[in-house]
Amino acid sequence: MKISTISKHRLNNKYLAKNSSIWKHTKQKKVNENSHIYYSFSKQKLSSNIAKWNYKKDAVSLLENNIPSDIRDKFNSLANRWEKETCYKSLMSDIVIHEAYQQIIGMGSAVVPLLLEDLTKSDPRHWFWALKAITGTSPIKPEHKGRIKKMAEDWLEWGKANGYEFRYSL
Amino acid sequence: MDMNFDTHYEAIEALESEFPNLSKTNYEITSKRTRTYNCFAYAMGEDDIWWSPLPGDEYYWPEEAPREENKEAFVLAFQTRGFQVCSDGEFEAGFLKIAIYAKANGCPTHAAKQSNSGTWTSKLGIHEDIEHELNGISGDEYGEVSFFMKKTIN
């Protein structure tokens, strides 16, 4: 199965790298190994496994290949410049008012999958203000205020509920 | 702290570029980088949360203090943890002191915490914690020490 063929099935299936350690926890059968890269198993099974094993650090957006490269490149460039120029600041107002951060907000809903994808990292960057500005909502639970990983989890839950799903690869 | 030579060297280079006074004073990196907490939380002894008066429901800020960026709001916030404004940063046995930096507009930009040995420690943005002298991080980024607060410790 070629990657392009896999893409056609991605809305119904999740794919894991052949050498993913997640496989040892599943009883799913491989469906095709011509590409010797991907196997498939059910979305429901993957979701439960993800929650169970908490492999968030390996998560990448299911929509990865559907995001135009120019959008991704612009986001990465702005995000890197923003963090480089604000990395010693502690006041969030100084951090989120930065011109590059504001440009990211200005990219609108196209950048939401990238922001959510970034929140899956083990030490996530502070995209909460941008996500709130773009989506008009804030799913952060009151008891999670300021607790960055919990805040990220709240946003990822929101992402799942709003059609932003993730596949896991190693 | 587990940090390899290259990472440690890069951290020193970045710090001294941002804070030129560090190269003229004593300081030491005491942690890895993390985006989990900031200097204000660190000064309060909380290394699992990010304090910010930014309006909205994202970041932690004591309910007793207004979400404003001025000296009065920060004093009220730190008072919720038992600190009171004091006259200086001289080491006093039985007290924990913090130093709050500000720029010319008076808005706090950074907080440092005094250690048991009388030296000062800080969390620098999303960068490392360091042990330093008070003027080691004075300058363009944080301004100067604006005021001190202290609380009794057992």
C-alpha cells in the first residue's frame, strides 16, 4: 500500500509505524506491508491505546499532509522567531503581544492544527492565548489555570471534540 | 542537574549574550530549561505552574489580586503567600526574601528568590534556573531591582 493510497483511507483508519512499540499492546492484524511502513487498526482501538499509554510526545496531526507547506513553513518561521525573541520574558502580555505571535493569530483557523500539534510535545509552547483568539473559546478547566501540561490536555480534548484528530508514529 | 557540555556551553553563551552583567559576576545554571513555570511562580516556591496577571482564564493569578501589571497588583499577589514589602535584600536568618525587578514604568518584569546562603536564584523566562548576584541580570530585559518583600520561615 503506497503512502498516497494510505492517505485516501486516513479518515477511517489510523496508521502506526511498523516498529512502533504500541503494536505489542494491540491484537490488531497488519493489513498490508508492501510499503513496510504502515499498518492499520481501528480508530477506537487507537484512541483507547493512546489514552492508556499516553504516547503524546509521538503524536502528529492526522491532517499533517493536508496543511499546505507554505502555511507550515510560515508558522514554523514565525514560531521560532517569537520564541527566540521572548524566551527570557515572564510577563505573558510581553510574550503574546510580540509581532510574530500576532501574525500567527492572524493566520486564523488554518493554523489551529499546527498549534494543537505543538501542544502534544512534552514541554509545550504557550499557544493558549492564540487558540483562544482564533477559536473564540477557552476549554481550560479552572483548576488547570497556569498548569501548562493540563492546559495543553484540555485543548487537545477540545481538538478531538472538534475534528482535530491525531495519529501516532514513532 | 544533568546537562551535557555542549548544551551547557550553549546555555552560558545565550545567557551572557542576553544578560551581559552575568559575565562580570558570579552565577551558576542550576536547572534545565522548561516552559512549565515562570520566575514569579518560582519565587513563590511553586515549580509546576505559570503565574500571570494576563486577563482571561488561562494563567494562574491569586484571586485576591487584580489582574493588572503594576507594583500594587504584584504586592497583593505575593502577600497571598505571606510576603510583605521590606526595605532591602540583606540576608536575615528566619526570613525568605524576594527581589522584584521593574523597568522605568514600574511594571514588574522579573522576580528573584534569596537562597539559604544569601545568594539569589531565578527562573529566566522559559530558560534555566540560575543562582546569581542581584545585578547579574539587571539591564535591558528586566530593568533594575525595584523593591523587596520577605516572609518568615521556620
